[in-house]
Amino acid sequence: MIQVAPSLLAADFARLGEEVSMVNKSRASLIHIDVMDGMFVPNITIGFPVIKSISRIAEKPLDVHMMVCDPGRYVDQVREAGAEIMNVHWEACTHLDSVIRSIRSAGMKAAVTLNPATPVMLLRDVIRDLDMVLLMSVNPGFGGQNFIPNTVRKVRELRSLIAESGSEAVIEIDGGVNLETAPALIEAGADILVAGSYVFRASDPFKAISDLIDLSE
């Protein structure tokens, strides 16, 4: 069964508590939170005080996606803010193995994100230490972008790497996910779909989430 992680980047921040409450009541499995620093990506979003406030009302695990430079500096703050999963970019980590170990030592699940132009095989030496790999299907930094079709091939390649290595990592996809792009991702082996605009701009967000999940039945 495919899992859905609504991305709060597309939520109405003036009604953030209500948006989180909606996700709580939905069939979603996770709450995806994007942290951007204006340097690694050309945008700035929320910080740790807001994440901590979200964690107090969230009934689904928080998947915190760190689109920041040198994310290893923030492991303790991410944990203290209430995250269950800390997601860091391969491109932002000089010593990725050390960051992964720090995340796990802090009691969180370790996830690594790859940008669209970053090859899957660069994870070969750490894949067994990961709980999740996030493939960006748009260039990071802004919501509402068009899906990059090459992502489907990367999902298949990553699924093969996971199988060959004996890793237990799950595959998450972020960017341009909707009813048109999701079927190919599911067929290729994706486990979790991050959906922002598709969910929060829908007339019926509950149905939008359910419709994605029902694609895998």
C-alpha cells in the first residue's frame, strides 16, 4: 500500500493548525515539513519553533526535510523539535556517513535526499545505513513545479540498489505528485509520495489523499 505524506509547504500558513488537524484525520501516514535556509535553495521557510508547535498537535510522524547547508549542525534541534525522520541532502553533506550516524544516535530515522541530477549510485556505500531515500522529482526550493519524468527511471534504479544491498530503506518521492504522475512511480517501486499542492489546493483534501492511496490497491 502506497503511503502519502502531505507537504506543509503548500498549506495555508495562516491556518496551519487546521491544516495539520486535517492531515491527522486523513489516511496520510506522515507529515512532510520542508526547512529551507535561503542558501542551499533560494527560499526560506519555517524554523524549529514552528516545527515544535506542529509536533504538539501532530498525530502523524514528522518527516523533516532539511534543504539547508551543512544540515549535520542541526541534528539535536531537529530531534528536540519533535521529528521522527530527519531528511538531509546528499549535496549538502561533506561527511554524509557521519551525519547519518548522528541522526540515528539522536533516535531518529535517517533519510537522504537526492536532487534530480544526482545519480542514485552515489548512495551505494551508505544505503544499508538508511531508513529512507527521498528522490526529488522537481528541483528543490519551491512548491507547485512540474514533475521530472526521469524520476521514474531513478526509482527503478534505486529499487534495484536496495534489493542488491539488502537495505531496508523505503523510497519517497517529492515534487509534482498527482493522479497523473503517481501510477508510474508506484509501478516503479515507490513507497511514499509527498504531495503538497495536489492535497492542499484540492477542493476535498481528504479525497485527494485517499485517491493517491487507492492507486496501489
